[in-house]
Amino acid sequence: MIPEVGNIFLIISFVLAVSIFCLASYSYYLNREIINLSNLVYFKFVSILMSFIALEISFLSDDFSVLYVASNSNPFLPIYYKFSALWGGHEGSMLLFILILSLWIVLFSLSTNYQSVRDKNYLHGFTSLIFLSFAGFTIFTSNPFERLLPISPLNGTDLNPLLQDFAFTIHPPMLYLGYAGLVIPFAIALGRCVGVMEAWALRIKKWTTLAWSFLTLGIALGSWWAYYELGWGGWWFWDPVENSSLVPWLIATALIHSAIVTNKRNIFVNWTILLSVLAVIGSFIGMFLVRSGILTSVHTFALDPERGLILLILTFLISIYSFYLFFRADIVAKEEADYSFFSKEFFLLINNALLLILAIVILFGTIYPIIYDIFTGGKSITVGAPYFNLTTVPIAFFIAFFQGYGILTFWGKSKKDNYFYLTCLGIVFILTFFFTYTLFNYPDIFSTASYLMFAAIISGLVVYIYRNSKNSILIFNNLGMVTAHFGIAVMILGIGVVSSFSQNKEVIIGKGEFTNLNNYNIKLVDEGKQDFSNYYAQVVQFEVLDITTKNKIGLKPEKSFYPASNNVMTESDIYVGPKEDLYISLSEKLDSGKWIAKIQIKPFVRLIWLGALIMTIGGFLSAFRRTKYE
């Protein structure tokens, strides 16, 4: 009975979304006053929340008559994973997405006031268009309440073992908060196309920054999860699904800067609206790649080309509708176009262009195997790290420079006072170079580029704070910006160091045997078996001696077997030091009783996630800074 109730509430939310969109369209095209649609928005949220709760109850009660529950859970699954199992598969993750989307719409409605009810109704209509598209997709093609009747299994299958992890219980919700949050600036931008003018650029900046912060956190959590859970020790693999989250992040970053210029100078209006639309389209293309099965990845939720095609059609129709409103609207503003080569406007324009180019380059590399497959009659090709590193690093290098120096520019015209900045850049670069040189070997081109990028951003921040040291109010108001840019610099430094100076060694080692890597003496001392509620593990104990500090470290990587799904997983173990991570993962056990193990050293890898966390904090500080219009 509970699944049927959940399905009914899901249908009600869809009907309410259709009603909101139709009423808003009626009000606009016939120029009629209608009721305030905010109340229907709240009812829609309650309905989808009840549907979500009903599915969660089905998981917690082991109702294996529900196909989705039977496919993603079993009686031995720990309770906390039964909760997160709801979004462990395609159908449930779609339900979570539309719940989060509805939550964003409610928060927007509650926190944003418009002088005209009609204006706010238009925006509710645009947000409901997205909601009804994905709610309808869920109901008709991916219904999580489908029953296994008349005969249901006594036990379910299992939640994917890769997802039985803390980081992955919060990684998808954070990403969905980012993706769904971009629908709000999308609606505001389309509202601008139909004449909703009230503080539109400022509101786009605020809501995009908030969504960007969640998206940053979600991507970082996914990187952290991949690092310690997948057993290969990497933090980014240029996986198609990783790339599909990076593309809207880059567009959202450009959108924030474009909205700042539009709000301050009333220019780049078309640019801001276009980026608002592209950010949402980029998110939906990512959802298509994850759920169509057209590209393989450990992150994919579904392998169903038919449902993927429907998602692609929905994305296409939403794009057509958005561009129709964009091109038919009279949105050419009276722009104050008087700005110089060294103005803040110019630097933000170049920065945005480079971010968009970077997003296009990454998207092209991601979908090129699909294009190649279509035009060669089934031949496959892989686009990997060499392509992405070769094409993205030079673009990122120039972005860092424009970002660092752009902080120091002024609106309209700026003095060509470069000496202080260049001096600071040189000092920071030299200090960074010698600091890393004392710890590692001679830098390569990649690490040198990362030092320059780090120095460019840090120098800009240092000079900016120094110049405005007497204006504490200005620095406080821009604390979010300063924090976010500092986080980017920290992350870039971490990427450069770990990419250039990582070490790894694959060994065959048995009980009582030794191996060495850098300053570590590693011995396999014991192995055993450990039972858990839904799996058992072969645990191998290593004793590590740090030759430099004489510290002894115990690491226990394991091989885990999940009987319900017949899956074998590798669980690495990591020693986190102040300078580097020592990472040990197991491959296979040979007939001789020895293990194939991979040992890696990852210097300063934690700077990557620390930088992402600082960026997220900066985004939140900026988004929650009080402004005239709330």
C-alpha cells in the first residue's frame, strides 16, 4: 500500500507542476492576472516529499515486492546504507533530483520578494517546466514504485558495493543540489527575456554562487571517494561522468563573473542570459551521459539507451524553448561600453571566454568517442588523460593569470600599475619553487606551470588586500571572493605537486617479506579474514617503517567479497602524513600465497580537497552576504 501512496503523491506533484506552467503561460500570453502560484509550489514540494518518504519506508521495511528496492537492497544491508540506497540506482536518484529541485524552488519562493505577483508567477512557470519534464520522465519511464507481483523475492540483490561508503552517501545529493540549483538562475534569466527586470542580474549571481558552492563540494567529494575507494590511488581520471559534472561547473563559474559585470555596469546582458541557459543544458547533458549507457563508467546509474534518448529529447526541447524566448526577446540593454584593455570588464570577459572554451574542449573530448563510433560504423576509440592534459592545462594557465591580475583592476579604466603585482608574483613563484624543491626533485613543465598559476592568483590576492588594507568594509564585503580564489590557488598547487612527484611501485610480496619505496620500508606481517553483516574481507596487515622519522605505521588494506551481488572489491588503506600519503592497495592473491600489491606515495594530495573546501566556503560567504534585494 505504501508504494502506491508514494506513486500517487509523485503523480500529484507532476500534475501540480503542469498546472503551474500552464497557468503562468496563460497569464503571460493572454496578459491576465491569476492567483499567486507560490501556494501550489509549496503543495508540490509536500507531494514529492511524501513520495520520497514512501520509497524510503519501502527500503527500511525490506519491501522486496518493489522492483527498485529488490534491485538495490537486501535484509543484511546496514540501516544507514538502506537509507542512501534510495539514490543508489537510476529510478531513486531521479526521485531525489526532483525532490531537491522542488526544495530549491520553495527556498527561492520563500526568500525572494517581487513587487509584482505576476513576475514571480512567470519564474515559477519556468522552474515548473523543468520539474514537470523530469517528474514526467520518472513516472512514465523510470518509476521507482513498480511492483514485482504476484511473486516477489524473499531477499533483494544488493546495493552496489562501490556505493556502500560514507562519501558516496552524500556525494550524489551534493551534486544534485548543484545541478538543480542552477535551474533558479535559468528561470530568472528566462524571466528577464519576458520582461521580469527586478534585480535580475544580482539574483542570478546570488543563486548561481550558491548552486556553484554545492557543485564544487559534490565534485570534491566524488574525487575523494574515487581516491580511497576505487583502489587505484588517483583523484581524477578524466572519466566521462567526472567530465560531465565539470562542464556545468565551468559554465557556472563564468556565469557568476558575467552576472557581476551585468549587475555593476549593465553590460554583458546577453552573455549572462546565455550562460544561465547553457549551465542548465550542460547539467542535463551530463545526466544523459550518466543514464544512457552510451559511455561506460563506474559512476553510471543506468545502461538504457531508450531512456537516455528520452532524456536527450527533453534536453533538446528545453533548449529549443529557452533559445526561442532568448532570441525573440528585446533584451539589448543601453550598455555603458566605455572600458579599457586594463579594465575589470575586459579581464572578466576574457576569463569567461576562456572558461567557456575550456568547457567546450572537455565536452568535445568526452563525446568524441560517441561521434567516432557513429561515423565509423561501430569502431571504438578512447579519449584519455593525454588529450585532456594537453588541451586544458594551457587554457587553465591563462585563466589563472587573468583571474589573478583581474582582481586588481577597476571598472571602466585602470592604471597600468603592474610592477607591484609582477614583483609579488616573482617572489611567490620563487618561494614556491624552492619550497617544493627542498622536498622533491627538479620540477617538470607541468609543476612549473602550476607554480606560476598559484603565484599569479596568490599575488593578486596579496596586492588586493594590501591596497585595500585601510578599507576593511570593502575587504569584508569581498571576503567570499578572496576566500574562493585562495581555494582555487591551493587546489592548483596540490594538483601540480601530486601530478609531478607521485611515486608508485607494484610488487609481489608474501608474509614476512620486505619491499621499499622512497623512505618507507614495508613488510607484510600477517593476513586474516573478517566477517561483516553483508560481506567478508581478507585483511592483509603491513608494517611500515619511515626511515627518516623512525616511526612505525600499520596499514591494513583488504579484499572484500559481497555474496548477495557476487562482487569483489578492493579497499585500500592510507597513511596520511604532513607531507604525503602512503597508499597501499591489493590486487590479486597468487596460488603461491603471495599478494600483488600496489604501493603509492601521493605528496600534498590533500591540498586538492582542502582547496575545494575553501572554495566552497568562499562561495557560501559570497552567496549569503546581505544585499539590497533578497
